[in-house]
Amino acid sequence: MGIASARRAPPELVCLALAALALGGAAACRRRPQPPASEAPAVPVASVARLAGQVLDGRAHPVPEARVLAFRIADAGAPGGKPGSATADLDGHFSMDGLAPGSYRVLVEAPGFPAAETSPVAAPAAELVLRVVGAGRSISGRVARSPNEPVAGARVALGAEGGGPGRETVSRADGRFAFSGLGDGTYALRALLGDEASATVRGVSAGREGVTIPQPLVLGRGATVGGRLVQDAGAGLAGFEVRAESSALPPGDDPLPLVARTDQMGGFTLGPLAAGGYRVTAARAGYVLRRSPTVTLAARDGGELVVDPARGETPPLELELLRGARVAGQVTDARGVPAPGAHVRCVASAMDDLTVEAGPLPLAAEAAALPSGAGRSLGSTRSALADAHGRFTVDDLIPGRYRVEVAHAGSEPMLTDEITLAPGERRELGALALRDGFPIEGRVVDESGAPIEEARVAAAVGGDSGLSAVTDGAGSFSLALPAGHYRLTASAPGHGGASAEVDVRPGAPSASIALRLVRAEAILEGLVRDTGGRPLGRARLLAWPREGAQGGGGGSATPLGTTSADVGGHFRMADLPAGELRLEVQHPDYPRVTVVATPGQFASLTVPFPGGIAGEAHARGTGAPVTRGRIEASGPEGAKASAELQRAGAFRLPRLAPGRWRLSVSAPGYRATEQELEVPPSASLGEPSVRDLRVDLDPV
């Protein structure tokens, strides 16, 4: 055994080894007696230090929830070790214990402020003042179940009502919470804990520093709403986001929506939700939502929340996302030269009640990070501008029937024949050749001569009003028309209509027209119900001129006014012209109806309870299903409906007005056939009243 090894050996072996070396191994060594435990030498304990103080902003206001980190400045090359850390309380005070005495570099991080560093700081220190640059605004408050029962550990969410990323914090032992580093604006707050939820508090202004909500966020028993998200083929959609937002706000404007992600079968659960009305939505790039159901939660005796069937749908809900369609093509002038900058609009001429988000849709992960208020408008018209080669593409179109409008300076406006787009269809229209036109120009003004922007001017010839233009900021419009005699009609929300006659001839000077619209100040109020007396909450009402413009818009006119009925079916529409109007009623579960109404007189509107047809198309003789084809249906008072044949030849025509309907069925390789039948009202909303209808087609 060498000396190096002996140094690592126990004392007994060291003693024996030394004896062997000195005496040739003849001597022995006694073991040194160990002192008793009570006499063991004391191990020196390192002294500890404490850093404490307060974090303030540039105006000496406390910064709550600031994070303070202390990094040891190494002495003589010794490692600094793990930094100390602490979080400031709601008054900006912090305390950091268990530090070794010495010098530290102190870093402060707080939302809404740049990071601040103070160095060196000698520990111990009990009254440090750490400052961050800037003057932040904060909102604080309490979470409670009653005024004297604070709640700790509740999640408190905050969202900016003007749009912006949401934030979240947790209430402390005394129920208090705070958000610091806020910008100027108004905010909404809500508290959640387990199956409890508070009502959303809105309009909390952060216009000054240190705003405290006077009343606590009171937790109460919440409720959950569940359902399933499916695609147009009926399969569940997994991993999609579903949102519940306040139905009292426009779509996309709720700053604090509840978000859930669908499971493998497309199922979802949203909650806990406080009492109130909610709109349930889903979105994904390339898809459109058939409709957004609403649910109203009401409190029973004892505080339990239940779905009120009279004011909302009963879960489980079914949301259907359809694959959006696309239209593409090229615009050329009369000589076949590409027409860059041509304006192309796809206008729905007949459609189910579907919703589509306008503008580029985010991916699912991006949608989760979007500000709650960054909603997109819904509608059935999409547009695009042709590129330098005259090419255009219009994406995310609602499946249904469309006409394509094309406008380009110096050319006649074009309105194509109706096209039908199936879910996910990619339709190439080819070259759309415009014809040279004869220009007419003019202005639309109000009774004082002020220009009216975005008024629509339609040019009608022979009853066809498919050519139109929209005024600019100066109230000016321009149309290039083929030769003929026209009646120009101008309309704008909040104004009465006006019209003028004009002749367009080769060689004639450019016509200049002045159309004056009188400001409308009449009010129309009323109630809309179905034939069973049930109020039609969420019904959309559009007012059109009594003569001329056709309901549904068709891209050729602007409604004089629009509104939506409340949950009780009541509606109010202001700024209408005096005299009779045509009022169109739209509802996602009912057929469209048009009635005559007069502002100033209460309008009691009745919408028929719908029926529906479900059936299949088969080849006569073989019985094979016909899987490609189209059903066109015409019914009472000119009502129209259509559907594409699906798998196994199945088709479905929902929301039909009760009465006599004629079906026209066409499919490639088969002779077209027609069939008439009576469609009664359905026994329950959404169910077909005519089932298992079989249509046999003869091969060509």
C-alpha cells in the first residue's frame, strides 16, 4: 500500500501500515478511542441574509406581481449558484430569504415594463427600492363567494375589449388579484374555479393608474355545454377549437371566450359558464360553419343553471364545418388583353344559412393566440382583384349558388350565369371576356347636397337590374353600359330611394346623372314568430324598397335597413323611409319569407314551420345509387331550394315552406326527371317531414 492510498484509508489501516513499515510488521496499533457524541466538534453553520423591499414604476406607484431575481456576484472565482427569486405582492413588496451574505445583481421583470437591473446590491438589505422604467396601469380586485368569503386559487382571466392577447393570474389567500403593466383602454374580467364561474365584468377602464374593481368577482355554480363537431360527410373532427362567446355581442367581439378542443370523436365540452346567452362557434382555414347555435343558461331555485329551451338550443349541440369552395379564372378586355385590377365579386344568389369568416383564416394554433376581439365579419359575398395577368382566385366560399360580378374601368359590368358550388369544390371559370361599354357618370347626394359614400346604383333594362356600381367618398359613380335605355336606381342605408332615366347611345356625350336621397327617419317595430306561436330569436330582417329591388340582394341593391330579433322575437329597425317596404325574414332553421310592412305600424310577422325532404336517387332497373347529380326544387310563392347528390345517392332538402313542391333531378348519363309532391310541416324542427323518397332515373 502506498502513501497515496494510505491517505484515503480508514484510521485503523493507516495505523497498521505505519507500524509495519517501522517495525517490520511486528508491532500492532491500538484503535484511537472516539469522543462521545456529546463531545463531537461543532460544524460551523454559514450565516444567511435577506433581501426585501418594494418595486416601483417611474411615478413611484407599486408594481404588483413583479418577479425579482438575485444573482450572486462571485467572489474570487467562486460559482454564483442558483439565483434567489421572489414575486412582489399586490403592493409591490417582496422578500427573499436564505441568501448568502455578499454582493448581488438584482433583476426585475414585470409585464408591460422593460427588464430593469440593479448592481451591486449588498445582502442583507431590508428596505430596497427597485424601479422599472415607465408608468404602468394596473387593475386589481377580489374573488369571493360572498362579501365575507374570499376565494384563493381562482383563475382570473383578463381580456382587452379593443383586442389584444389575454392574460391570466391566480387569486391569493385573501382573494385579491392584480394585473399590472396594462395599456390605456377598457378590459373584461372573469373568475373560474373548478365547476364555479363568475359573471364577466366588462368596461373596466385602465385610463388611470391603480384601478380597483369596487365589487368582487362572485363565484357561483356554473354549467357546461357539450356537443360534437363534424364535417360535411358526418365524421367527427378531432383537434379543432370550439368557442363559446356572449351572444349579446357581435361575432368575434367577446374579449373572453371560453375555448375547448375536440376529442378524437369530435366531442367537446365548454365550461364552466355563468348564466347568460352564448354563441357556439368553430373555425378552421378552408372550412365554413353551417351555423352557430346559441344556448341560454338560466338559474333555477337553489342556484342551479339549466338550459332554457324557449331561449336557446338544448345540448348536445352539433356543429358542422363544410369545406369551403373556390372560384378562379382570368379577366380580359374585348380584345383578349388581360385586365389587371378588375374587381371580381362572388355573390350568393341562394344559400342555406351558413357563416364564413372573411379574410385569411389562421391555422388552429394561430387562432388560439389571436386576440379575442379580432373577430372577422360574416357574410355570403367574397371578392378579389385580378393580378397583373388578369388572374383571380376567390377562396372560402359558402357552398351554394352564386353569380360572379366583374367590373373594370371602360368595360361593361359582367354578371355570369348562376353556378353551383359543392363543399370543397375548386371551380375554374376560364377566361371572362368583358365588352367595351359607353360610360355614364354621376353623384349620389343627400337632401343637403352632401355626398353619400357606398350608395349602390343599379342600372335596370327590361326588368334586369344586374349592372351596378358603388359610390366613392365623393358620392361619385361610373358605369360602362351597352347601348340602350336604362332606369338608374340609387339606394343607401338610412335613406330613401331615388331613380332617373338615361339613354346610352354610340357617339352621345358621356351622361352625368345626379341622384338625391332623402334621409330616412321612420322606425319599424314588430314581433316575428312561427306558425306555432314560438318567437324566432336570432331572426335577421332586411328592409327593401316596396318596388324594384329584389329580396336577397342579388348584388344589385343595398337593403334600406337590417336588424336581428332578440330572444323574444322582438325587433326594431330605425332610419327607414316612410311608406310601404318589403321586409325579408331570414332564420337558420326556417324558410325565408317576404312580407309588406309600413314603418310606424307594428309588424306582426309569421314564418311557416318548415318541412323537409330526405331521399335517394337510383338507376331504374338496376337500382344502383346515382352519386353525382343535382336536385332543383321549386315551391310555394316562387320558393327555391337545391341539393347535390351525396354518397349512396342520398339527398336532403331542409327548411322548406309547407306546400306543393316540384323536384327536378339531373345527373350525368341519365335523363332528367321531375316529380311533384306535397311537403307538410315537420314534427320537430330540423327533421324531414318527407322521408325515404326514392327517385328513379333512366339511363340515357
